Amino acid sequence: MAGIYIHIPFCKRKCFYCDFYSVGAKNAPWREYIDTLLAELSTRAHELAGRPVTTLYIGGGTPSALPAGELSYLIDGVRDKVDMRLEECTVEVNPDDVTPALVEEYMAAGVDRVSMGVQSFSDAELTAVGRRHTAARAREAYELLRRVGNVSIDLMFGLPGQSLDSFARSVTCALELHPEHISAYSLMWEEGTALSVMRRQGRVSEAPEGLSLDMYALLCRKLADAGYVHYEVSNFALPGRESRHNSSYWSGEPYLGLGAGAHSYDGHRLRTSNPCDVKAYMASGGGGQLRESLSETELREEMIMTSLRTRRGLAPAEYGSRFGTEALARLQQKAAPCLAAGNLAERQGALVVPESRLMMLDSVIVSLF
Ligand code: SF4
């Protein structure tokens, strides 16, 4: 089994906090870009090594900005080239793009899950970070998208001007919609973004760290009370509604990433990355990948990092069978002080980071390297 990720790197407007690779959607070469994606798939389908494709994830950028008919053209093209036995087909959407016609097209194309970037249900907070929708528009879009299948809502915390109360209201609004899945991310102040420039100019300020921690704790509490399983540090789902595609990243399964800036992993050692440049990507006909063979150390670190992000945790037995008894002994030695300090716990034979310590996940991970 394998997954395919397709990157659509076009956005109608750049959000102030965003440092993902994306370019303007106005006059984007949509059909040429999709044809390049399909050409890339033709030349790289052998990397799937005959495995059936069980998850397809179309992200961005803004895939919902694709003109009518282009998403179906893309999915049909993929279906023609690989053994598709889809268990999940997700598209990321921006609330502003959702129309009855888009919903019809998604349903006909076989999309059964959408991930909608809502971020906040406060219009002032949305404006402060340059999002182009309003809370009312997000609700309307949600009602339309219900027909497609599972819906995931993205929220953000630590936004400029956001208080604990206003974040609590956003979480409540999200819960009132009963989505199957909620992802929540802390705002990152990346260098080079409009938001960082505004901070330097004194026009916005960063939320105090304590406030972001309180928001995360509130999020975990409210979602647990509502029956959501906290299955990955930033992801919550109703039982059985976890994202299969994203879960496969965290469990080290192979995936093929197509499009400018996309990454792939062969499930063993090989990571491949595409150029972060639409023009270069298209000029090369979907070629020009950089290939990197991961060292033993990188593979060990990757396993620690991805496993500890999840509720499933890091199974020492699996780690030992992959990297040997010496590596396992070193891991156990490093884990001992974390266990004693309560930053790690043992659950069903695996090492896990307790929910109350997830905000210090990065330092726990590094201490195990
Ligand atoms: S829509 Fe997404 S990818 Fe595009 S600018 Fe906003 S955050 Fe970045």
C-alpha cells in the first residue's frame, strides 16, 4: 500500500504568516501544470513498486482554487496511471472557494474527505493574518462540504490579538459543526513572512508563550470532552476518523509526492524532493528531483521523531528489531531520565509523551537522539 501527495502551489492571496512555497493563482498555468504532474507520475510510477495506491492527498497552496473541471481531470489522469484502490481521497479547501458546483465536482471525482483551513471563527483574527474568508463564509462552506464526506477543520492559536476566551469560542464554534477531524497549529513566526515584518514594525506582537500553552491545554481538554481522540500532537479525530494519509507519514510508509516542492519517501532510505519553483518544475517536465539517501542515524532520529508525535508512541521492540540491540540499549538509557521526570511514559509497551507534556515534545525528542 502507498500514498500519493499532489502539491498545487497556487494561492489567490498570500496569508501573512505563511512560508510554504506558493505563487499567485492569477493567470496560473493550471492545465499545463496538471499535465506536468501527470507526466511526472508517468515517469515515477515505478517507484510505487507495484503497490496499490490507497490514499490520495491533494494539498497546497490552494487546490480549491483550481478552475472548474481541473481537479476531475487530475484525478482521472492519476487513476489512468496507477493501481488506485482508494481508501481515502482528501483535498484541502479554502472556505472562500467552496460552491455547490465545486462540491458536485468533488463528489463525482471520488473525493471523500476535505480539509478546510478555517483557522479562527473571529473575523478580526482572520483579517489580522490576511485570510480571505470570514467566519460566516466558513460555516456556509462547511454545510456545503458535508455532502462530500469527512470534513477536517484547521484551527490556529497564538494569533495576533487572540485571547484565551476568543480561542475557546473558536473551538466551541468548530465543535458545534461536528467535524470528524480537527487539526490545530500554533502560529509560527517565520522569518521573511509579512507577519514577521509587521512585528518588526511594531504593528503586531507575539502571544506570550504562557498564553499559547494555555490555549493548547484548553484545546486538548475541550476536544477530549467532546469525544475526539488526540492521535497526533496537532491532530484530533472522532474514533476511527483519523487521517489515513497523514498517519502513513508518521508510521514511515512509502509515499510519492508530485508537484513543485513535493517530497517523496520510498519506505526504506530514499527521500526525494522536487524543486520549489513552478517554472523550473514545468520546464523540466516534472523531473529535476533531488535524491537523498538517509543515513542510519537519520533513520533512527526520524523514527523517534515521527513516532513520538503520535498517540501510538515509539515501540522499543520495533526500534530494536530495526536498528539492533546496541541502539535499543542507548535509547533506553536516554529515555530513563525522561521517564523519571514524567516527560515520557510507558503505554501498551510503547514510549509516549503524555498529553500534558506535548508542548515540550521537541526537547524530549532531541534528548533521545
Ligand atoms: S492559503 Fe495556505 S498555502 Fe496559501 S498562503 Fe495561505 S496558508 Fe499559505
